[in-house]
Amino acid sequence: MKSVLLLLFLGIGVSARGAAAVTRARYLMGTICEVQATDAREIDAAFDEAARIEGLISTWRDDSELSRLNARGEARVSPELYGLLRAAAGVAEDTQGAFNPLVRPLIDLWQTRGSGRVPTPSARAEALTRVALTNIAFDDGTVRLLKNAQLEEGGFGKGYALDKMLEETTAPHVVLNFGGQLLVRGSEKVTIAHPLHRDKPLVALTLTNASLSTSSGSERAFLVDGVRFSHILDPSTGMALPPRGSVSVIHKSAFIADALSTALYVMGADRGMVWARAHGVAAIFITETGEMKTSRAIDGLAMVKENQ
């Protein structure tokens, strides 16, 4: 019951899968990480891997390898981090910067990890010069951050951790949940909640050997002078986007699902749907009124709309 309530609170529900399943949770990378499997030893191995990834990329820790790179501006990094950052830069290029791993200066400027604030136009303009994708350079294992650019793992780190955690398990049925993003081996019935009412499921589907990532503007919205802003930032304008429902992406790779749910939210429903359909991405857009649009790639996932 505890795991189901937690998942519903995060906007996603997972059905129970037999009495033999063991569920455990830990606090990692600034959020709750939960593992459900039949073997407690595999659960421990998955958590150990999540802790290792936290030490590699978490910007919640000053001693992670990624945080040390941010502090130095240039470093020869581990092959794993080098490959991961190259992959993140590739997704950024594919989405024309809607996903941007260099968004950290804007996060600090808007204080989205705190109570939130609206920066001055001049401060925003300065931050925009730091988040340009041209400010990261790769050279045979060395990463250079130009113009005081800084990396942020929030749009891809948990997805990458999920992929690596699953590699540490062999059970035929595993459910991983990292801060609301799911990765399943086997099949599991899941739901996506109404963006404004997390206890109200709108969509039910069967997730099979895939990840479900949802980006929602209402999850950590903040109010300044009567105006609501979401914690999701547009790297092209430097503005915090208004809460406008949610975007869910289903993909075999949790890393890709994580990055693309952010990118499609930034694009907005119209442009995001065009992009998702053009790239064969399974996506669900839900407005704050509960209206829903899906890409053609979603059709094979047995989606059912719940009673509202």
C-alpha cells in the first residue's frame, strides 16, 4: 500500500504484482527511489548502482564528478561521464535545444530548487549567454565548459540511473521508480494522473519493457506577484514556463524518456506533437483541463482513458 500511495502522489500508479514481490525505497538524488522485485539481493544491487550514479552526476552533491566539472570548467572526466554528456548533447541537438543539459544557470537564477523568484531581464539575458549549446566542447575525454556554463543532470540523470539500475537485476519482472519516472522489465499496468489532481487517473496503459517519464508544470509551481510559474525553464528565452498540464513519454530507454518529456513540455503541445510524430516518439499531452492528445506511436500500448 505504501508504494502505491507514493506512486499516486507522484502522479503515477502501479498495480501490485503478487505477494512474492519485495518493495524498498531510499532517498537519492534529491528524491525518492523505489525498487520492486522478487529478490532482495537484486534490490540492494540496484540501490548500490543508484548511489554510484548519484556520486557520478548528482548536482545535489558538491563532490559528484559532474559538480567537480562544473566548479573547474574543464576536466578530463571518466569514460562513463564523457559518454553520458555526449549523449545528452546529442538529444539537445536533436530537439533544437528544447532539452538543454546546460540549463543550470537558469535554475539558479529562478531559484526553482527553492521558493522561486522572477529575475530581471538583464540577469536573464546574461544567463542566456551561458546556456548556449556551443558552450560545451568535447575533446578526447576532456569536457570544456565555456562562458561559465554549468551542467544540470535534472533532465536526464534519473533516467540514466534507472537504465543502469535495471542492468543490475536479472529477475523477469522488475519495477523501478525514481522520482516518479518508471522503468519496467516485463509488463505492468500503470496510470497517468490528471495534472492538477494526482489522485485522479486519466490514462491507463500497459508498460512493457519500457520507461514512462512525465513532466508536469504543476508539480513544483510557484507564485510571484500573482503569476504562476512552473519549475520547467525554456532555454531559448530564459523564462520559466507557465503550468500547462503534463507531457508523458514512453521509451525503451529511461534516459531518452526523461530527456524527451522535458523537451516536449518546453516545445508545447502543438510543436511537441509534430516533433513526436515526426520522430516516432510515444507521447501523451494532457492539458490542465484534462484534454488529451497522443502521438501515433502510442497506439500499441493499450491506452485506455479513465472516467473523469
